[in-house]
Amino acid sequence: MMLIRPVRLGDIADILQLSAKTGIGLTSLPKDEAHLRTRIERSVATWEGRLDKAEQGYLFVLEDVSQKKVVGVSALEVAVGLSEPWYNFRLGTLVHASKSLNIYKPVPTLYLSNDHTGYSELCTLFLDPDFRHSRNGQLLSKVRFLFMAAFRDKFSAKVIAEMRGVSDDKGHSPFWDSLGKHFFGMEFAEADRLTGLGQKSFIAELMPKHPLYTDLLSLEARAVIGEVHPQTAPARSLLETEGLRYQGYVDIFDGGPTLEGDVDSLRAVRESRLVEAIIKRAEPRDDETCYLVANENYADFRAGLVTGHADMSQLTLDPHTAEALGIKAGHVIRAVPLFPEAGQSASTRQLSQASEL
């Protein structure tokens, strides 16, 4: 069984192994033991109620119960930009016009922005490549929606997700090479590493504050603005099926898109229901649906996938699954179909490869 639970300090070795597999571009999971330990300690302190809102962040792990091994992580930041500025570029337009010359020319621009200050953030999604099957990617990503639905008062009204932009296996980003490299005087991989370690002050110190004309960038750089890394495309599709949308904001380093949405309008939040848990072994049925299920225990949160048939008031769990999730007969649990109704189509099933952002 695959189980979602809060991170523990004892998970550091497994998470360090995962960080070695991420490659360049996933800034929130650097291969740095001290940084990862601090991140885990911050999550534990958040769950224990010891941090202010500006510092709070939840880190979930996906555990292979049979191996007792962490094979994936995903996270939620409660409110970004409250302790230090949150930067991205907003795509805009400046109009250059001359009546005497009969010229009217809209010019696309990039503005340095802090518009998402205070938003909650979906981040740090990574699944071990060996476990990118059996709907593990959807479980790891969508459990965050169920957690927000259950503990809605702990999060902002809006949520964002920064998606990994285009770069090659050697760490070259066309957007960075045409823009950021000229202001920061370092390679993309180094800027990526520093950001992942939380050293972000150099962004404010070195990034120009005036609008940047995208027409002055290379054709390669312009082509990747708002585009995602090929490995991140399934993760983007998954989030878009839940209701997040690209609204013209991109990462200042690689030009990857920022998706955003109203928390209460997200499909998994809106459609999740509290139902009674029935614990017994049941025979499989042809009309069964895959449900994302979680207990309502904040301090000992557990979630997983259950295949069954719900009548919107009860859901049957087998004893082994119920025990792993900390659920007993008669407990109230939160459940939502893993896919939208249209998600049973072939196009949505392709999202099973969703792995990282």
C-alpha cells in the first residue's frame, strides 16, 4: 500500500536520496542535507503550531508501506512572500504610437512582480521515477487539495503553483541565457541552487526594476515563456484538470508558468465529502470508482487511494487499508473521486505519469 503522511525527522535519508534524482530546475528540493533537515524541522514545527503564518509550510511524504520507504514528496506553503519578497514576472503590454507617422505598435513586456504575496503555494512535488505508476503521481499531488479542504482556515483564499520551465539535461535554460545571465553573472544551475537554499536576496539586488521588452530576447527564449519542462507537462495537466490556470505570470529564472486559482473553486476541494467509514472486506464491482481518502486527524493526518462504491454517505474500506490510514468503523472520513467524471477518458488516464513541478 502507498500511504501519504506528514514528514518525520527520520525521513531525512530517504528524502536526500530523492533529491539526488531531481536534476536541475526543482529548486525546493536541493541535494543539501542541512537544508533538507531544516525544511523537515519547519514542517514538524508547523504541524505542532509553533510557527507564525509567514513561516508555515507542510511537507507530505509518500511511503511504500511494505518497504517502509519514502518514495515521493509534496508540499504546501501557507502564505508566500510574508517574510521575504516573492518574485515573478508578469507579462504585460506597452503601446508605442505616433499619429504623425500612423504607427501603433503594442510591445510585449515583462514586469517584476510581487502580486502573489500572501497566496498559498503548491510546491516540492517529486516522485521517484521507479514509482511513477499505479496513480501514485495523482495521489501525491492531489492529497494537498484534500488537506486544504479539511483544514480550510489554515490557508489563503488563493493558491499558486510554480511550474518548472524549459531547460536541458546540462542545466541550460534559453530564457536564463537570454535574460537572467546578463544581470546575475552566473550560470542558471548556480542561481537555481542558491534559490533552492533560500538565498534569494540577490534577486532584489540584481534584477532590473523597469519593464523588459521581450522582443529583445532571443527567439529561443521567447518560445519558452510560459512553457514547462517536458517532464513537468503531466503535472501541469493534472493541476489544470483541478481548476488552476495560467494567468500570465512566469518564473524570473526559467520562464516557467505560474498556475493559480481560488481554493474553494478547485474541483477536489469543492467536491470532497465527509462520509462514514465502513470497515469490511468487499467483493470488487464493475462500477467501482477510485477515491482519494483521508482521515480528519490534523496531527496524525493520513491519506491513500481506495477503490470502491460510495453512496455519498458511506465508503467501505478493507481492514488493512483502514488500519494504515488510522481509520476505525464509524469514523468520519473525507473522500473525493480521484478523477473528475470526464477523467475516466484515455486523455486523463495519461496523467498517471504526473511526477514533478
